[in-house]
Amino acid sequence: MGTDVHKLAKQLLHEDFESLSPREQGVIERIARGLHISRNVLQEHEKKLTTGQKLADRVASFGGSWPFILLFMLVLISWIIMNTFILANMTFDPYPYILLNLVLSMLAAIQAPVIMMSQNRHSEKDRIDAAHDYEVNLKAELEIMSLHQKLDSLREVQWRELVAVQAEQMTMLRQLVEEIHTLKNGAKRSS
């Protein structure tokens, strides 16, 4: 198989196999073996995630959703109503709601890095997906080039056969013309 991949690299990419990137080498090897490249790389990536990473993704997806915004608004409004009107004389966080500001600051301090971890992981997923797309596109391009080469060689063979048939037909036509000419000359002599 070693010589096959070297020939394929030269034939399809016009480069030595060793000078190709590892991804390109992998594509050439898969073509040589007749293997497919398409696979669900995101599913493979999901299997490698730790529990903390999965939790960060869930927190980020919930923290950036309408249910979170509506729930958070409900909690804030309830906090304000409870401390301003319901618990009027026994408030645990009177206006200007310093405890609420502290809780909000702590929530933001915790939520921001979690969201950034999730965004970094999504960027990593995008890079993996882009690299896989490159492999699939490269293989498709190389397979199309290979098909074009095969079609060109078939067309060349057909042209040679067509020219040979045409040459044979011309020879037969000349013989037929000579026979007709001979028959006409023979008919003129006999009359």
C-alpha cells in the first residue's frame, strides 16, 4: 500500500506523499484503501467532554435563553416588591438593595467564565468541523479529478477506435469506388 499512496499523491496532488500535511496524507490513504471520510465529528467530540464541560454548556445555553431572562426578571421584581412593600418594616435588603447588587455581581462573576468556557468549546467544535469539511472536500475534489482522468483516457481510446474505424471505412470506400470504376470500364468496353 505504501507505493499506492505515493503514486496517488503524485497523480492527484502532484506532490510527494511526505511533503503533504497529515490531513492530506490521511485523505490519500483513505482513497487508496477505498474508505469513506464522512463521519459525525461533533458526536465524536461530544463523547470526549468531561462532566464539567457538559455542565458549562448547559449553564451557558440556559443563561442565554428567554426562559432564563424571564425567570431572572421575575426573581428581581419579586425581590424588589418583597423588600419594598411586603416586608415594609422588616426588610432584609432595603432600598437601594445592596444585597441584591452583591448577588447579581457574584452571579455575573461566575456566569461569565462559564459562558466563555462554553464559547471556547464551541469554537473548538467549529475548528474540528472545518477541518473535517476540508478533508471531505479534498477527497471529493480528488475523486472528481480521478474521474475526469478516467473519462479523458476513455475518450482518447474511443477517438483512436473511431479514427481506426474511419480509416477502415475509407479503405473500403476506395475499394468500392475502384470496383465501380472497373465495372463501368468493363461495361463500356463490352458495349
